[in-house]
Amino acid sequence: MARIRPAIGPRTLSLLGAAVLAGCTTETHSFLNPASLTAESQRDLMIWAFGLMLVVLIPVWVMAIWFPWRYREGNSGADYRPDWAHSNLIEAVVWIVPAILVVAISALVWVYTHRLDPYASPVARGEPLHVQAISLDWKWVFLYPDNGVASVNTLILPEGRPVEMSITSDTVMNALYLPGLAGQIYAMAGMVTHLNFAPDHRGHFTGRNMQYSGDGFPDHRFDVSVESAGDFQRFVREHQGHSPLLSTAAYRQLANAHATARPAVFGGFPPRLFDQVVHKYCATDCDQTTAGDRP
């Protein structure tokens, strides 16, 4: 008798395991493991929405299995009622259950729309950290106007301190997303949007662009690190006035390079760089467009 070999051998299993591990990252938090109240509310909303969907899906799945089995050709015990036309119970279920779901979803939308308002100040103590984010092809530039430092494709944040981000684009429309920390907000040329949140736990994250923007879109991501207050201050002191400056010429070179960039930190930048980028695409009513969007 011929020996039957298993379809999946030890070597194949080891290769599959290596492939799975290759997809692992150094992130310590994600959407399902939030590190801020904002991200926690987003996770709870997703769980509630998924649960409400199961109210509809589970009965459908059960009936999709039970009906064919119950009324199969070989089941002589199944009822045969060719004159059946109406059931008060069925009418009540198909109208009352959807009505309850609509009320529940409406309540969720009302509550979480206000709770997850990206322009609302987060519940946290201390002076907020102001960060200005500029989207380029295919990289992000972050300016710390209160600290005099800037970075490319890396964002350092202090733990437990509210963060107020102002976001614009020096290219096509993109979308800033911080899984585990905050939601998604669009970055648009000539406009300023805002994203407010407060990191509650230290950890490493990966920020992403969620708006398709060309060839470099798959690599349009950046590193996010939430450090202790002391480590953040050391980060500022280490680079403020010591690292190379993000001059206007250096920024222009970054903007004109339609490619990704390695993470870098700069010890200074032109004081009105963010406003200059916004006004570059705002022909009229610039002050109203930029200031009017602020909370």
C-alpha cells in the first residue's frame, strides 16, 4: 500500500509561521488595543455596531441553514400550507426589530458624534502640545511651533498631555490616521483641519495615510512614539538648536522629491512655514479659510 504523505508537512508549517511572523510589527497598541480615550471610544463604537449587525445576521444565518433542512424533499413531517398568506407574529418581527435597531443606531450616532469630535479638546490635564502636520508626496512633515523642532516621518508625543494637531497638505488630498491614538482627518491644500486627542499610554504606533494618492501610497506612513514627559523634554533639548535646520530650501527639496523619506529630526524651521504652505493654495479669503476652521 502506498504511503500517503500529509498535505501540509513540518517544513510547510514552518514557512507559514515565518510568513505570519514577518507581518508582525513593533506596534504596542492598535485599533483594538487603544492608548487614548478617543481610540477607546472608537473601538467601543465598532463593537456596538458589530453587535447590532449580528442582531440581523445571526437569524439570517440560522434560517439559511434551518429552512433548507426543514423543508427538504425527504422530510415528510414538514408542514405544507399552500393557502398560507399572513402571520401577525412575522409582521411584528419584521417591523419592530428594524425600528428598534434604527433607534439604537440613531442614539449611537448622536452620542459618539459628539464624543469623537476631532475638534473637541480632550479630557486631559496640562498645557496642550501644538503640532502642525504637512502632507507631502509621500511623507509627513511635523512642526512643533512651541518647541522649535521639526521632524519628517516620525512623531514624538508626551504621555498624558493633550495634543492639538493642525493639518494641511502641500500636495493632493491625503488623510491622517493614527490607529490606537485618534481617528482619521483629511489633509487638504489651502485648508486647515484639526485633530485633538490625549495619549494615555506610552508605546509605538504607525501613522498612515488613508487616502489613495499615487504610486507611493503604500509607503505613506510614519512612526509614532509616545514617551514620558521627561523623555519628550530630552528629545526637544537634544535637537533644539543642535540638529540641522529645516530651512526653506530643505523643505522645498522635500516637497519636490516625489518619494518617501527616512525619519529625520531638525533643530529649527522657518516660523511661518505652516502658514506659508496654507496660503500657497489659498487665492482669496485665506484668513477665513484657515482661521475659521479652528475650534
